[in-house]
Amino acid sequence: MRARQLEVFIAVMRAGTVTGAARMLNISQPALSQILIHAEDELGFRLFDREKGRLHPTPEALELYPEAERLFAGLEGIRRKTSDLRRGRAGLVRLAASTPPAMALLPRVLAEFRARHPDILLRSHVAPLQSMVAMLRAGDAALALALDDRLPADIGVEALGRTGFCCLLPEGDPLATAEALSFADLEPHTVISYRGDTRPQEELALAARSQGAFFAPRIEIDTSISAVGFVQAGLGIAVVDDLLPWHQFAGITVRPLAHGPALPLSLLTLKGKVLSRAEDLMRAQIRAICTGHP
């Protein structure tokens, strides 16, 4: 029995009349009767006896009906699921981000996405760049936000914007009176910043050299957020990205880094992978928030 024949059979069993079944399916009575006749021809036995405008199910139909209801429920579930996927009302989005965009951007991205698509399951990960690349390759993430645009050839990179650097000082530090700090201002002090062989450290060192200064962190960190505790403990001045909402941390004064470099904010995907409907909706949401254009 074909899907349409199954649908007609269920409708007739429920309604008891051709008129009622046709109304349920929003088709004409002749069309419904024809589908039913074809179904009986293909099955090789009658499903209904016709008497005074009503259809009485045969023993075969009564035996078939419970299984038909089960199959029909599955068919209806598939239809609802495909409709939800088409309209962005169901699905799963796996999204990864390094710490700065995870703290600065993801809360708003996810809040606005949930408001529009409350039925889509969201799975977020905060991870360093190399881990995000591995997640994209393994299918553990479909989208990733990173402060870098120099990625392996199999990783697609979409530029979303740029972010600069700032300085985190312990509360009450004499340098906090300055509107901004230069690389020269930092040289006599213990600097807390990114470890060597990372994109931020390379950019900072290059910018310092171009200004005749020397940039050499005495305390190295892997992620910018880890600098907070060190600065609060009075260990030194941190030079970190200015994407994170640093003002929310107590005991810290934030000042811009004058003439500092900028890091690219990038949206990463795996080249050749087709995004699902839900993932494509999330990509559009990220673009809208990061670029300011819906």
C-alpha cells in the first residue's frame, strides 16, 4: 500500500464515510474513491463494504488497521520533522568558539537565535584554535569563531571584523591615570601576555618593533581570560584582546593599547561540508550580529 493509499484508508476508517474522509484530506469525493479502489485492486481484497452511503470495514481492513495506524503515525512524524527542518524549527547546531568571542559574542548570538528558533538544539564548545580545527574536521562542530584567519587549506575562513588590544592593570596602578598605554610605557613593567608562536604574540611583537620598542612578556598565557587572576594578584600588566568584556572583573582597570595591532575575527567552517538548514540559520545570525547587518 502506497503512502497516499494508506492516508486515504486511515481517513476512511476514522471518518466512516467518503464525504467525511474527503473533507479531512481536503480532496474531492471522486478522487478519494478512486484512490481507495486502486488500493483494493493492488491488495487483491476489499477493504470496505458499501451500504447506504457508508463504508463498513471488512475483517481484512480491521486486521490491517492497527498496523496502518502505526505506519501512518511514523509517516506523519516524518512530515512534521521535514517541515520543521525546512522552516528552521528543529535540528542541531554545533558551534565552537575561542574564549574571547565565546564570552563577548556568543551570549547575544545564542539569545537572539533561541528567540527566533526555540526548537533547535544548540551545542556550544569553548576551545583553543587547534582544537576547533579538529572539531570541524571530525564533525563535532559545524561553525567556529576564532581570532585568526591563517588556517589550514581545508578550513574555510569568513572575515567578520577585527579587534584590537588593551591593557589590564591592577586597580590603583599609577599607569591607570593615562588615557592609553604605549609599548614604551610597558617596557619597565612585568608584562603578562600570549605565549610565543601564537598569532597575537607575533602581531604584538611586530607592532612594538615598528615603534622602536620591545615586547617580551614575562608571564605567558594561553588564553586571555587567564590573565585576570594574575592582574588581580598584582603580578603585572596584561596585554590582551579587547573583545572580552574586561570591565566586568573587579580589581582591574582597562586602558587601550595605543597604536596596537588588530586581530581578525573569523567564522570557520570545513570546506566542502554543506551546512544544514539550522546551521545556515546560525551562520546568518552570527553574521548579523558581528557585522551589524541583518
